[in-house]
Amino acid sequence: MNNIITIVCASSDSYAPYCGVMLTSLFSNNLTHQIECFILSGDMGNDNRQRLSLLAEQFGQKITVLDINKELFKKLPIGERFTNISYEAYFRLLMPSLLSDRDRALYLDCDMIIKTDLAELWNTNLEGYALAAVQDTLRMRKKCISRLGFGTNDGYFNSGMGLYNLQFLRQFEFEKKVWDFVDKQYHLILYHDQDIINCVCKGLIHEVSPKWNMLESFLEKTPPIVPWQREELEEWRKKPCIIHYASLRKPWFKECLHPYKDEFWHYAAISPWNELKPVFKYHGFKRFTKYYLKRLFI
């Protein structure tokens, strides 16, 4: 296996600072590894490109921005469910052809913090699988299984972290299957790229520990998890390997009460975007306090 860890993420120009903070955490906790990072973007500006170059130089790693034509995805839905979803969310669907000489790639959402060495995850056995991912919450699973026509034993996986078997996906004709699904089943797409990946790769996704994608919901006092995650979750939610701020209440918003929001600011302070400051987004602090009190984090 190639000793270089290949990372892929997707970011608009406006989201680049948060992508940069995520990469800062990744590089900081993987100093002994050689990492190449590909950022898929439809509008990355010069200022953020320069800062990304500074970040790569700071840690002696490689960052490449791949420019993607958004028009390829104009017929796909955005913003119907989440206002923070952009066309960049779909760019990961092009990875098998974009990285045609790579056997695997680790996709990471920008709203994450990497807290540990990724060698264990990177070396996951993917034989016979399209990708490895973490099962989404029980709430999400119940919503999606009937809508997508899945059986009760079929999993529904969060697409924020995915270790992709690119060699398998090319043989599987993944991208062709994606567009066939979009043409024939567009009406089923509610959760964007996540729905598409789960449907096209049903039965071909290897489940890994929630420590590799610690969703906000996993940190609730009574987390909405599938039964087989309980033991794993109890062990790892107080020391997650990857923190995923997977809600509208991001740590860069003052309304955020996420128990690990300070982790974001720790890495922001040592990144090329160290001027970042928390801002009010929703101007409804009481509303979000009530939301959090209902769930009560660890």
C-alpha cells in the first residue's frame, strides 16, 4: 500500500477557512506521515489559495486545489433541507475519475477536527467494499430506510467521513451508476450526496467505529444510536478521533454550545486563518439554548 495518505475534501471559497482549520488539526496530529490533500472547489479565491500554500509549507505537506465545474451538478438539489449545503457537497462523487491513479482516498468534511493519527483508519481492509464509513444516527436511519426502500438490516451511513476504495469504484462504474440513479430516482434525494452514496453503494459499505466520525448527536446524554454502537460509543465519545460538527450550530457561531467547540478554536489559532472570531449567525441564542438543554451533552 502507498505510504502516502491521500485526503480529499471539498470547499467553496467562503468555507475555506474552516477547511484550513480542519487540515491544520490533521497535519498537527499526523506529523510522522506524508500527506497529500486534494481540495475540490468551484470558486476558490487567490487569498485562500495562498493561505493553503502557507499551511502546506508550515507542515511540509502537499495541498492541491482541483477546480471543478459546478455546472455539472446544477440539476442536483441544494438548500432544500440544509441551507449550509452547496454544490461542493456533490464533488466527492467524482473522486474515482479525478484521482484515477490512486487506489484509495480518505474524504473528510470541512467541519471536522482531527484529533489523532489516522494510520489505523487509513489501513482499514477494504477488500470487496466500495468504502468504509460510520453508521448515522438512529433518527436519521429511521427517516431514510423507508424513504429509500432499504430493508431493516440495511445500514445508512454518514458521508462526512468516508475511506473510498477508488480502484473498486472504478471497476464498479460508480460514477455511471451515480448519474443513472440521479436520472431515475431524483425524487428520492433529500440528504444530497449522502443519499446517493448510500443507495448506489448499498451493501458495499464497511462499517467502522463511531470514533472516526463523532457526530454531535452521538454526544447527547442519551444518544440516538443503533444498538451495536453502544459499547464503541461509550469508549470513544470522551476521546473521539474525529470530531464532526454536523449540525447548523458550527463552532464558529456564538450560538454553538458543542462540548468540543474549543478544539476548533485551538487549531484556528495556529492556522493561517488565526484572525477568525466567533460570530452570531442565527440571532436566536435562547432558541438554541433550549435545543441543547433538550439533549444535554456529556
